[in-house]
Amino acid sequence: MTEMTNSDASATIELPTIVVCDDDSRRVETWAGHIRAIPAVRKRYETRPLRPEQFAAAYRELKKRQRQARAGELSDFGGEAEAIDKASIVVMDFDLTPTNGSGDLDDTTLDTLSGSFGDNLAFLTRCYATARFIVLVNQDFSKTTFDLTHQNFALSSADLNIAHDDLRRAELWTGQSDGIAYRPWHWPRLLDAPDRLARLANEVDLEAPVLETLGLDDDETYAQFAKEQLELFGEAPRELTFRAAAERLTRAMNRLSFDETIPDSLLPMVAVASVAHWLERVVLPGQNVLIDAPHLAHRRPGLLVDPRPSSWGQLSDLSQPEAAAAAFDSDLVSPAWCAPVQRWLSRPVWLWHLCPRSRGPVPREPHVFCEDVSAFHPIHAATEYVSSVPGPFKQRFVLRDGVRSGGFDVDYWPEIRLFADAEE
């Protein structure tokens, strides 16, 4: 019997894929190269760029599925969108109209992509393909931009919106930072995000109420929500099921005037992707219902096992969420732990209204959590600004001038929020 070598064994392992889509063949190869260059990504995923004609054919197939679903005729998911169907992560550009190099494209490809936009493709991918996680690139901003409102893309057809230079930032993929590298705190650990959605889709009960499943429906917790955080759920938020959420949240996030005909087999993924997006981009930014580890330490450092800021780096390391949770005194914070919602988020959280007052020493020099680098810095080194998040906790901080941007400039938008004398 022939012995299999390690190299032979590794050659048989098929890695999950990251599919990159754009109208420009040179640019799509460049983006794929940037992603492959990150060791942690290369170890976990195969990155596959789609040529514009392949991409256009997949787009046509998704639109065909939409037409068939609306007519009640969709029976399978074959055709030209196989690469997208099988993808763990789909990365797509926002502006799909061919420009550079369009002379090499056939008329069918040009007709398909001209005048098309990635938010529509993201919507079709979510509703009519089996891909897991969708990243939309360069919508509104083609340059790396930190959103000082914390509300841009709160309603989005994609799971994450970034600029193209962000694709090459290891911090986006690993959820780790040295404390000065650019890494907005709302970014997930992208390496793990597709598997989390797939697990949730396999477990979800479509007939179960969303808030009850998340452990957020008791009277005291429900009262903490700002009205803006529940308006997507309609007149009776506590009654909204995951099946209804798949339709209602998808309609709201894609600005549709009527429900889309989503295939039954895809309803679980559509439901969990919509609810997860609502949690990450609408509820959690307010830090009023749920509070994550850095913001809890910022407000009540006496709840930490070690209140020294020099030990707080673990609080924002998304590769080790257990360490962030363990940094707090369990006897003090355990009543605020909400186990059901933990499985839905990329970081540990607590119910804010159940968190006790600080009972231990606090740092002599105030440190603040800087949202643009996901790290704590002395308050004198940071810049305060007023966000637009729902609820009372709008004041936040950025490092800004001390950010290591990796050679790619970072804009802060809208910049007027950085000036202390600016009106809210």
C-alpha cells in the first residue's frame, strides 16, 4: 500500500472560497492578490477572481432566478452562478459599469454590467444564491473612510461595506491590531464571519420570535431600546418571527416597496443575515441595550479583574473573545451575561442595564476607547466626537493623528464632528 505524504494529503483538501467580482479584469486580479497576500486568509481560503464575462453571466443567472421565483417557477440553483453559490465570502465592487479595458469585453457582458450597481447584486446574491457573507466595496467612499456617525450602511444590502484599500488590511480579516493600526471597531473578524452565519442558519427556527430567541424580550430589557432601533420590526416588535424578519428586514435594508419572493431553502440564511446585521449595525453601536467589552471597561473599569489600562488590549481582540469576557470579574458581571445573543455577535456583550457599578480601583490617568484603532489610549492623545447612534451614549473617541494607516490615507467623515465647537 502506498503511503500518502503530507503534501499529497494537503493537495486533496478543498478550501472554502472567496470570490472577487468586478467589471475590470485587471482590478479584480489586483484585489484578489491583496487578499491572498494575507497569510491568515491564505491558510483558510482560496481566493478566486471572476473575469468580467464570468461575473456578468453569474449576474444574469441571479436575475433569472429572481424572475423565476416571482413567477413561482424557480426549481433549482444551477446555471452560471455556481462560483457565487459555493462562495463563503463574495467581494463585489459597487460601480459595475465597465471603464478601463472595456474594449476587451463582448457586447453581452457590456450590456449586462453597464448601469449596474453592486448593492443590487448584493441583494440578488443574498436572496437567490447560497453564498454566506457579502462584502460590498467602494459604495459612497472609494477611499478608506471612518464613519463618525456610526450610521452609514446601518441599512445595507451587504453584510459589510468597506473601501478597496481595506481589503489588504490584515486587521479586517484577523480581528487583531497592534493598537495603532487602522481597524474600525465595528469590523467583524472576517475570517470567521461566514461560518457564524452558516451555523446560525442551520439552527434557526423560522417560526420563533426574534427578540425572544435573542433573550431581549423581557420587559426590563425591551425598555432599553431606543425607538429607532426597533422601527424595522414594525408595530409589534416582540411578535416578529425570523420568517417575517427575512422579508421585512430585507425589504427595509434594500429599500423595496414590497416583499421579495425568497426561495424556502434560502429563508434561514436570509433571516439570520438580516438579524445579525441589525444587531451589529443598529443595536450594538448604541451601547445602550448591549454593551461590549471595551465600552464596558471604559465606563466601569472597576469591573475588570485588572483595572490597569496596560492590560486592556485583550478586550478588543476578536480572535480570542473568551479572553475579553474573562477580563471582567465574573461574580460582578455574570447577572448581565445574555447567553442567547452571544452566538449572534462577533464579540462578547452584556446587558447594560444589569451591569453593576464599579467596585474596584480606577486608573489614575483616564484612558478612552478609540473606535478607529479598536484600542485604548490616554485621553490627551484622542479626539472626542459626537456620533449619531440611537440612545444617550453618542460621545466617542478616535486616535486619528496617531493612526498607522499602512500607507493608505484615512478620511474621517463628516469631519466637522471632530471639532469641539461644532454643533451636534
